[in-house]
Amino acid sequence: MNGQPETLPPQDTPKAPGLGWEEFSRELVEFFASIKLAMFLFLFIAVTATIGTVIQQGERPETYIQEYGENAYRWFLRLGFTDVYHTWWFTSLLGLLCVNSLTCFYKRFPGVWRSMKQDKVSVSMAFIKGMKQQAEVTVPGTKESIAQQLAQHFIEKGYRVLAKNEAEEVTLYATKGVMGRVGAHMAHLSATVIVLGGLLGSYYGFSEFGVCLEGQTYHIPRGNFDLKVDKFWIDYHENGSVKSYNSTLTVVEGGAPKLTKTITVNDPLVYKGIWFYQSSYGDAWDQVEVARVNIKDKETDKVLKTIDLEWQKEQTLSDLDLKLAVTDFVADFAFNSTEKKVYSKTIEHANPAVKLTVNERSTVQATPWIFYQFPDLFDVKDSKYQFELIGYKPRKYTGLQIAKNPGINIVWLGSTMIVVGITLSSFIYHRRLWTKIVPGGEGVTVHIGGTTHKSQIDFQKEFRKLTEKIRTFSA
């Protein structure tokens, strides 16, 4: 001690352990396999699906502006709410769900697989005595005879049995219901299969709606073939309500018919992976079958004749020196002053009008529009007659949903997997029993233990009945 501070020798301070690759990969696997991540993904996918259901998808801008306003529509575009299922963030959610499902499978299934393949017959006595369900039963007889009776009983109960006979003891291993363990992992894997099938269909499939008229042929560019609507009709109940609506369709390829089928709701036509569903029907807005017209004398306003004009078929009225034909129809009349064209502004029959071709005395030729609701709106110059539309029969169109989904079979496979997996997991339980039969005294001692991954109460009952059965064994 000389008054100077004492200098302590330097000591090695322990370094904080670094995060190596093994630790990082283990943490990463734990994160992607966590149930919290799965619940988070399911929650946000459910919210997204709700948005995609409430907000109509793929509509024209004016539809959203009219319903939600212009500002809301701008936000919809930024967030992708007008096409939710093709946004990058929805695809990312599905991708994360796939990663979560595959990671759970990777983490848990190898242990089950090893359990299925591994020889479990070589176990110690301490292993059996350490089990939750275990018992010792002393019965008369040799170890071989008792082992044979016990193995036969296991087989009758549906167990698969492995045996190992040694000089000091006989060991039996019995197992059943291993598919119950596989079922849960199959259900995990099915989520990935369903998502992959959905993504495949979303990006490489399509869904369209077509309005088709009887007798017309339409080209299907995505399939490079034609579709002819041979017939469309509606069946009614006795009270007048619609029973069913049906279309007979013919696929034409290379100029030759390939397939003809009558489709109804839930019974589509399928050709080259393209499905044609009977979706709807309605009144055509651009054609009629028959128009009923009154021909009136201009001077007296007297109805001279009432005729039914078929679509685009000229009818001659010799007594009036007149030829008439219906050449056009619009359900909701509108006129484009820029292009000088008549068009139907909606598909509703709000302001119906037919276009006539009039040939009178070979000197008056005109093509007037006559209106159902405004019979005196237009006058044919130099004609003796006034034409009045008093009724018409519109043609019915058949509405076809045209879709192709290359991932549909994968989705069905995933759906089957989840049903099978849940069924296996719910009704089949993996049970294992180990038995050592040790000679001693006037008989043998049967040491038995067992375990199950589910339904512990039922297994306790089975184990108790098993020990009672063993007491009945004899030499």
C-alpha cells in the first residue's frame, strides 16, 4: 500500500454470441410456421375478399363515380379496390399463406414420416415404464405363447404388429391409425394447392359474359372456334313463373360441327377447357320478332288496317298500294348528333321504336322511326298514311357466362385434400403400444405401455380393456 490506486489485471469479457446462419434460419422457420402469422393472413385475406365482394370488380369508371363519388373512385384506383384479386398486395398475401403452409409442413411432417418408417420395436424397459399409460400383468405360460396370443389380439383390433424375440424377453410393437397424423399435414398442404390453383386461374384464365340470339353464330377467339345458338326457350310452371331456361349450342370448328349440347343452369357445355354456362336471359334491345302496326288514313284518322310485320321481311299490301318492312329496332331510343346515328342508350325497353321501310305507290320511299309511346311524333311526307306502333314481340336473348380456369382441377385437388385431411384427422387417431414379455417364476410378466396423439379418454378405456384381456391369457 503506497497510496497509489491498485491496478487490477485485465480480464477477458465474454463476447455476446453472434447470430449465425443456423440460428437465423431456425428463427425464420419459426416465424413462417407460426400460428400467429397464419391467423393474420387469414384475417386480411377475409377482409380483402369482403372488399372484393362489396365493391363491384372490373366495372367502368362511371359506375364507381356514380355510386361512390369521384374522390372515392380515385382512392379505389390507388388501392386497387376495383380489381382486388389481381393486385400485387393480394397476391403477396396468398404467397405468404403458401409459405406459411409449406413451412408448417416442412417443420412437422418429417417427424411423422420418420415415425411411420422407423422400427420402434427396439425399446428399453425404462421407456415403457415411463409412459403415461402403462401396466404390468403376470399371467401363466411361456413368453412365446403369450406373445402369440397378444399379437393375434392386436391384429384383430386393427393394429400392425412388429415382434422381436430374444432369449430374455419378447418385445412387441403395435401401431394403427398413422393416417390420422398424416391428415392434419395434408390439410395444411391443401391450402397451398388451392391458392396455387386460384392464382393460376386468375392470371391465365378468363371470365366473360355474352349476349347471344337464337340462330346466330359467334366466334370465340380465345378458343379459335365458333359457337352457334341453335335454339333458346323458356319452360314455365303452371302458375306462369319461370321453371327453367335453356339453350341448345353447337360448337363449330373448321366449318364442321364438333359438339352439340342443350345447357341449363348448372349444366354447362365444355369444349377445349372453356365452359359455357346458362347465366341469364332477357329481351333483346336491337331486334324484334314481330311488330304490330296500325295504318291510318291521315285525313280521317281512321285505322285502315292492322298488320304484323316480321323482322326484316317485306310485306306487300296490294289494296293500299304499299310495301312495308321492319328493318331496325332500339329499346331506348337515342340519337348521336355528331355521328348521325340512332342507338339504344340502355338495354331497358324505356322508349322503344322501330324503323320502317315504306314504299308507297312506287313514288314515296321513306325510312321513318315510329315510337310506341309517341305515335304522332313523326310524319311521312307525301304519304297518305300515318303509321302507328301499337305492340311488338322482342326477341329473347340467352346470356352465357364464358369462362376458362386452367387452375380449376388444381383447386378441386386441394379441396379434396382438405376434406380428406380433416376427415382423417378427425376420425382416425394414431395409437401405439409397446409390450415386453419377461419370463419369471411360474409364468411371465407382461409390461405394456401406450400412447395416442388424440382422444386420450377413449384410449384409456381401450388400454384398460387390453390389460383385462391379457389377464385371460393362458399357456
